[in-house]
Amino acid sequence: MQNLFNSKVIKILFLLFAIFFFLGNNTTAISAACHKECTCNRWVTGGECGYSCRDICDCDTYPWPNCCRYLCAPNKCCVDETCEWVDCCTPVACYGCTPSCPAGQSTTVSGPLCKQNQSSCTGTTNCSTCTLKGDSCYLPETNVAPPQPTSISITIGENNYNLSLDPNNPTKIKLPMEDEQVTLTVPVLTTPLTSRGVGYYFRAFDDVPSQIFTSTTPTGDPLTDPNKSNTQIFLNGDDLIALTDTGKIAGMYYTIDKCDNTIKYSTPVEGFFVVDNVPPIPHTPNCDPNSQVCDSHDFLPELGTQTTARGCQSDTYAGLEINNPLAFNISLVDEDGNNEIQALTLWFHANDSTKALTPTMAFNDNNVGIDNDEFGVLIKKGSDWNNPNIYQSNSDNTWTLINDLKIKDSSGKTVISILDLNIDTITNPSIDFTFKLQFHSGNGFTETPITNDYNVFAKGIDSFQIYNNKVEMDRLHNIFNFGIDLTNPTVENIQFSVQNVRETILNWESQDNDSGIYKTMINGYVLGGGHDITLENIGTQITIPSSFTSEQIGYFNDTYSLVVDPPDSNINVNIGENEIGSIDMHVTSYDNACNYNGASDQIELEPWIATKGGNFYSNQGVKTAAKDISTLLLPTAFTNFTKENITQGSEIMSTRSNYIYSLIHPELGGVSASSIYDSNDRKAYWFSHLIEKFNLQKTDSSITLKVLDNPNDTCNNNQFCYYQSENDVVLNDSYTCSGNKLIISNQSITIQPIREAEITNEVETCTTQSVQTGTTETCEYVWKANTSVLCYQKPIYKRDERTGDWYISGYQYVCETPPKDDGYYEEVCTYTPIYTQQEVCTTQLVTVQNRSQGCIYLAKENINISQGEYVSNDNLQYDYMEGFFIAQSKINIEYVDQDKDIRDGLEIQGGLVALGNEVTDDAISINRNLRLYNLIYPTVLVNYDFKYGKIAETFFGKEADIYKQETGFKNI
Amino acid sequence: MKNKYESQALAIAMVVLVVCSIIGMSIYSRVAKDKTLTIEEQASSEALEIADLLLDYIIQTPIETVVTIYNQRTPSNGESLVESKSEISSYFTSLGITNLSNLSFGTCKIKENDVNEYTLKVQEADESTAFEIRPGQVRSFITKGLTLSDTCSAQIKLNVRGENQTGFTISKIYSTTDGKIKQYETTDTESYCFSPGTGCYNKNFYGEAWIPYTVNQTKDLALVESVEYSGETYNLDEIRIKAVGGTVALTYNLDSECEVDGLRMIQVQAGANCNGVYRSKEILIPETKWSSTIFDYVIFNGQGSI
């Protein structure tokens, strides 16, 4: 044993030595057979080699020729050597073997992806061994075609359908909704070891058949292959939509070769489908509601048959009185069989709504109320069509079951009632839905009624469109358009613009923000006037007889209604010969839903009175209120008034009656009071009282009262004059109110207005003046020297020295004064005026202010104010007169200017007192009539004047009320 | 037994006698009292009538005469006249009443040393004496012609007589020195209503221009005032206070600068004492009268409506 061990060790050591020796002398080992031997011809040290030789010649670092040569010795470098090959062998091309591939490979080309190394073997070059290479080696291709998929399915949205493989029994699938995802699926295939990857490939065909869909072509790269998923999106669901009959989808597996991108497909599995037909709404004779908006008559059977109580019809709106309830008739038919039909939905979409409808609406027990702009009704088959379930839409896009058939708002109030629902599945091939929708407003119903213009949509829903507790709501068809308006229009701001004495323009403002104004009916009725009136609007004229007293206001098809189409808002009214009473004008506007509203106003033709200052008392109040004319553009017609202060009374207005009109200009300081007792209201007292007082005054020696024999006699400035008669007194146009006059009649006084804004008096003015009464003449002879100066042109003579002749060489202007004694005696007389003081009286017409003078008229019976000089002509003017008038019975302001179009009004500066003794009608009777100008002008104006109280003090004296009152009693 | 019946009869007779006496005395007493009351009532009525009659004499006399005589003879604290001394007759004579008969009437004749007496008291009304203004009537302060200092004013108070559903107006009239009356302006008249503080008691008073006035609220009325109108100066001529809707009672006090003739009221109280029963009445006579209220109206429609 030990010997064996020793021999083995020696062998190992020897082997190791051989190896190390061999390897250590590797480069030379080969050269040992064929190598170069070099002899150095010159050794150098230092820099002679061009490079610094190092102390140790580093031949490896500085090889020849830089420093060290091939030969190298310590501390020197060889710069010149001679080398020779010795012991060499000449190799040849490697030979001696056949290259081969490793096991499992071959040089048969399977594919680039299977390419391995080259085939090889070990040969010789005669000098050494070598490797001989041959063709590339390839792994063999193992991929085979995959098996056929066992099934194929199509998923449309939430619905998955395993397609039938039987072409005679295709699977019915739902019609995809717009933008609904459609995917195709086959079972997953595990990648076999024999292939590099798997993929899934689909093709779809319509019933032509033509390929309508195909998957993306595989790339063969498992990493990037587009069909890696077993579920792929059908690129265009609309293609399914386009299928009208059956179709098929082929699904295939494919595997990818290991050695290249060759695809091997399986046999396709074919699934057959038929797309469900959504029940359309049947065509009407003229319209396909599935593709166009139809006439609403096609679905609203009662449209056009209704008329409101006032004769209005509407084919476009449901209103408070028309088309409400609104009857519907909608049919559905399903090609696949009416049994599939599950529901009808009716949807209202407001024109101006921007709310998007969700594609599906879920069923929800929580009723949050409808959205007025987007709402619908769902009539769904229950156990059968005899027991339908009715749903209302909610504002959160859900459906809620309504057992009471009332669609409610968020507060629980009813908005719409569903009436007379009938579903007929027998009579026609279609399922016919008839029902009515009644729209409510107020009175216990919703406070926010439906009001808008709607696009009305409808859709049949079959069993494929109701799933997972929701209903598909896409592909709603706008079958017709209709409006709902439950709000009355407004009519306001009726105004009259008087054009002349007979014509006025009636203006109004009608507005309806919902359905718009349809028509406006104008009616007019004469009350008391007795004459026809005419209404006119752009060529249309109607005459309304005065006898017409219909109570039908605002009716359509009424002979006495003037129809005005929007946007017109005015008509012309001609009152004809009406002068009294009033004309009732009624404006009734209808909107397009036959809702209406009206307003009215009166053209009051009764004259009215305006006053300023003083107390205003009327036993039974005022018949005709004053009009506010402050904003009207009126020509100036008044003397003491402006249109801004035209009012009934500016101090206190009172009446025994319990009603009095409000003052139209309270800012002027006027007040009013009703149910007032005025102690001056003593009908048979005042005349006799004033006469008694007057008689007393006549006996007062301190007062000078001049008696007039004739009322026309002049009463001078500051004089107090009176005329008293037992008979009627008629004051004609020659009468003037001058000075202070009191005209008394034990019967009646008739006076006509005389425009005397100021009193013009013939005034005699006497003054003491120095007046020339004569002259004195004084004459004397006075020497009158001739002072005249004679001037002339005096010639200048010169002598001609040659001839000696004198000639005139020029002229000289010379003036000569006569001598002093040239003159004459002249008789000169002087006249000296003689002045004496004399009273000189001149009579002249003087216009004096009448602020302290005036005339009072006192009649035991009536005072009649008759016609004055006509002053109006082209524009209204007023007769003007001044005076204070007291009549124990009546004051008649007579009817004047009958034949004139524009009649004079009457303005009085003073006061009118009519006590009404033995009068059964009105004590002050205004019979003047301005025709239509009564609407904007007062017929009579009275401006109070304090001066008459002062003037009356002279005629009637002063007074003070003295009352006895008991002061109590005592028992002494 | 017989004696027993006689004593009982006597007792019964005595009782009857006493009862009859009592009844008789009662009847007599009542009759006497009724007679007294009747006599007193008659005397009271007669006294009132005499007082009324005395005042009638004065009322029928022109106010100017009353005022003149007052100014002539009445001392500052007034005078009290009695007819027993013929003072009233003398007074009436001074007033110019000529148809006086003996001022001794009915059963209330003036007899010497009798209690019957007629009295007449004439004095200037003080500031607590109310002048009643009936609805539609006026109490006017005439300042024209009076010499008043520029600061002269009257402090007026008004009260209601009866219901408080009343009001009053105050109107001012201006004129120039030559008698020209100023044209009416809306500011010349103010309307007041009796008020609990805001609004008017009378709900039939309409308009925001009603000025609320609480009872006896003092209002200062300037009696000297000038306004400009159309370039001319107008001086206050007259202030007219008119009752609206009911009777108002006016009391007023004049500043010391205003105590001039023309603004006073004369209080005349006439009374009669007849058989111990005294009744009296009084009147208030304004020193200056004013124009008739019928001339205050711009429109007076006494019948129907206008």
C-alpha cells in the first residue's frame, strides 16, 4: 500500500510538473517545434535606444524597437538583433473530421428562432489540432395547431350571451345601446409547451354573410401580440346594430411557432346570434316616428276637437282649460313577438333643458319627485297587461312605482294625474296604449306646475331592455313636440291716449313668458251714452251698437270682439256721438295654451271738476273722480291751474256720504273726510239769512252801497254796488263785473262767462295842476343891426407888364360886415303865459288788479252759467269768469257749444255754492261736456279766492256764532 | 165673658187707629214732598228760562254795541249785576234795548226781600274758557287793523265736545296794505285731526296731510306774519279756525304783546234764582266778528253728488 501510494504521488507530481512546464512555456512550447531564435548584435544601456533604458530592461514594457529587443538581458537592451525561424512546421487547413450538431439539434433549418451554434468537430492542421465548423444547427419546430375552442360568448354591456353553435337556433342577443361595449369571449387556452404563445382570434359575419369584424392580425410575438386576451372588444357595436337578422361570430385559438412567427390556428368555433328587435312605434300614415318628428295629432287623438268655454282652440299646447287632460294613443309592435314587449315609456324633454338623460334608469322605491324639465311615465307589464305597473321618473333619473297613478313633485304634491289608462292587446296586431295625462297647478296640487315646450319621446321596451333592476332609456324617439302652459298671461297697464274729441288709442301690455300671446280680444260696451262705438285695428273695424250689453267678454268668434294678433298692443276707439256715461273697455289676452287673463278700464265721459283752495263739500260725494293728468303732454289751456295741480280738492274735501274718492295729488296738502256733518248744510237758511244781513248792511250809514238800476251799470273801482231784482236776472255779454258787485235775484240768475282776467276800469283821475289859462303880450321896437356878413369871391387883378392889360389872376374870398349903423327897428313882442291852479280830471282806461274786488251772485232759485264766446277752435280752451255764486237751489252749468267738436271748458275764479233746496237731483249740475276730452281734461275748474269773504263782509256784514250753554244749577 | 169682649174690641180699635194714623201721615208726607219737588222743579225751569231770556236780549244786540258798552263800563275784573237793584235793566238800556218790559217774570218775580233774583255777570273770558265751534263753523282771529308787535302770538288749545272723531283746519288770509288779497296757496291752510298720537281717531279722515293733534296740545299761532307772493309783500289779515266733523272747543291765551282790543272774548253769564233754585247760562261773545262761513267754500253741493 505504501508503495502504491508513493508511486501515485510521484506520477502526480511529474504530471503537475509537466503541466506547469508545458503551460509556462506555452508560447515557446509551440515555438519549440517552430520558433524564432534571435542573436543580439548590439546591446545598449541608457538612452541610446531612444528611450530611457531602465536599469532593468523591461522588454515586456518597452519592446523592440523602442527599447528592448526581442532579446533581453538584465540592465541592457538589444538594439540590433538577427532572428531566424528554427524547427518550424507548415500547417494546413483543418481536416480530419465531419462537423456535427449536438444531440437534439440538426442542421435542418426549422426557423430563425431555433437557430443554435454551428456544427463542429476536432480536426488537424498537420501541425496541431483544430476545430472544424459546419452548418448551423437548429432546434426542431414543435408547434402544432391548437384545438378548437369549446364555446364562444358575446357580452353586451352587463348582459352576457353564450352563443349557440347551432346555426338553426341562434342565440338572441339584445341590441346594444349607443356606445355600449360589446366584447367577444372564448375560453382561455393555456400556452402549450410546444408553442411559444397563444392568442385568440375572432371574426364576425352578418347574415349575408360578409365579414363585419375581425380581430387584429397576430404579430407572432407573444409579448406584443394584440390578441393576447381571450376577451376582445367588438370594435364597432353599431355593426351589431346594423344586423337585421342572424349573424355569427367565429372564435379561434392560435399558437405561435417556436422557431418563427408562424401562426397556427385552431378550427374556429362558430356562435350564432340574432339581434333582438326593439319594438318600434308603428308608422303613422305620413310619418315614421322612429326616424322623424311627427304631427302631434298622430298621437293625441283628441287634439283639435276641444274648445274652451270661450271658444279658444289649441293644437300645440295643453293649458288650464284646453287639452287638459291630454289624451294619448301610442302603439307598440315587436317583430319578435308582442310578448316581448314589457313597457312603454313616454318622456318629456324641455326644449331648453341641458340635462343629459342617463342611458339606463334604475327602479327605486324612493320618490324624490319629478324634474319639471325632464320627466317621464313608464307603463310596465305586470303579471299581464291588465295589471300594469306605472312608474314616474324622478329627478335623480330613477323610476318609482306609483300605485295611485299620480306623479308627484319633491314635496309630495301631485303634478300629473294619469287617467283612463287602457292597454289593448286584442283589437290590433299592436299593443295600443291609451291614457290621459292631466296637468295640475295650485289648489292643493303642485305649486310648481309643468310649464315648458317639450320634445315628446316614446319608446317600446322589450324584455332585453329591462335587466338588473333597470331600464334602458337610449334610442328614445322624438315622436312629436308639444307644449304645456298652466300659467295665465298678464294683461296690465291699460292706458288711453286721447287723439281728439272722439278718438282715443287704447294701449295695453300683454305678456306670456311661456307659450306666448296668441290673440287678444277687445270688447267695448256703451253705458249710458246711447251711441255706437267703433273699434279698429289695422284695417279691421267693428261697430258695437250702444244697445249691445253682452256679458260675454273676451269670447272668440264674437261679432263684437275685435281680434288683435300679437305683437300689436293698441287699437283705435272711436266713441262716436257718445257724450255721457262711460264706455267699458275690456282687454282679454289668450296665450297659445288658451289660458287667458283680462283687464278693463272705463272711458269715463262724465264731466269732472277740479278745484284749488277752499273747502269742498258735497252732500253725496263725487260722481266722477279727478284724473291725474300731470304726466300727459297737454297744451296749456288753464288760467290759474297747471296740469300738476289739477286735483279735486287741495284743502279739505268732505261729504255726508260714507265714501269719497282719494285725492290724486295728496302732496299738495289736501285731505278728505267722509260721513261728515257740516252745519252749513242748511238748504232754506242761507238766502234769507244773507238777505237779512244785507238789509242790515244797507241801513249801516258807515257803508256806502250804490244801487244799480241795471246790472250792466258800471261799478267803479273800490265801489260796492248792488242790483236786486224780484225776477230772473239775465246777464248778457254786455255785462261786466266791475268794482264790487252784488247781484241778487229772488228767482234765478243767468250769466255767461266773460273773460275778464283783470278788471279794466274807466278811471277819472283828478289832480291839482298849474294850468295855463292865458298869456300876456308885451311888444317893443328893437334895433336890429344888420349883422349879415357879405361874403363873395373878389377877383384879383394883375397888370400884364408886357401889354399893360389888367387881367383877373384869381379870386379872393372876402367877407364884409356892414357898418354899425346899418340896421332897422323891428317890433318884437313877447308872450308871457298865465298859469292858474286848477283841478284837472282825466278819464282813462286803467287795468287794475282784481285782488280786492269781485262780484257775488245770490239767487233764491238757480244760477245758470250759459255759453260764452267760443274760444277753443283747434285746441281746447276754457271760458273764464270770476265770481262767487250762491244759489239756494241749483247751479246749472249749461250744455254749450253743441255743434262744435271741441267745446269750451269753464274756469271760475271764486266759488260755487248750491244749497239744493227743493232739489231732488244734484245741486251743482255740470252739463258742459268736452266729449272724449272729459277723459283728460276737467270740464270745470274752480280756483278759490279769499277775497270774496272780504267782499262779503261789506255786503253781508260779519258774524260770529254765539251759543248759550248752561253753567249748572244749585239749590240755595 | 162680656167684659172680655169689650176690652178686646177696644184694643183692636186702638191698633186700627194707630195704623191708620201712620198711613195717613205717610201719605201726607209724600204729598208734601212731591209738592215741594214740583214747586222746585217749576222754579228750576223758570230760572233756566229767565237766564235764557236775559241772554237773548244780549244776543239780539249787535256785537259791536255789546263790545262798546263793555269797553265803556266794564272794569277789568268784570261786573256782576242784579235785577233787584234794576242793574240789569239799566245795563240793557245802555245796550240800546228799548223794548224792555219789567224784568220780572212768571212766578219768579223780583220782590223786595225775596230770595228771587236775576243776575248778569259780564267779564272778559279767561284762557280756560272754551269757545265752542260747531262743525263747519269758524272762530276767526282778525289781525288786520290791529297794532301788534312782531312777536305777538296766541297759544291755542283745542278739545273735543262729544266724540273725538273730529278735526279742524287753520286757514290764513293775507293782504297788502291797500287791501289786495293774496292768491291762495296750498300752504295757507293746515288740516288737523284729533289723534291718539299717530293717525286720526276718525278712520274716515283720509290723506297723509292730516296733522295729528292731541287734545289740549298747545299750538302757537303767530298773529303777525308776512309772506312774499309774486313780488309783493302780504301781511297776515285773518286766521280762521274751522271745526270739521264735530264740535271743538277752543281756548287761547294771548301774549302780553297781544293784549289789545279786538282779540278778546266777552263772557256773559245770566242766572236766575227762583224760590231758592238757581239756574244760569252763559254765552261767549268774540270781540271781532268775521265773514260768513258760506264764503269759505270753493264748492258747496248741498244735494246729490257732483
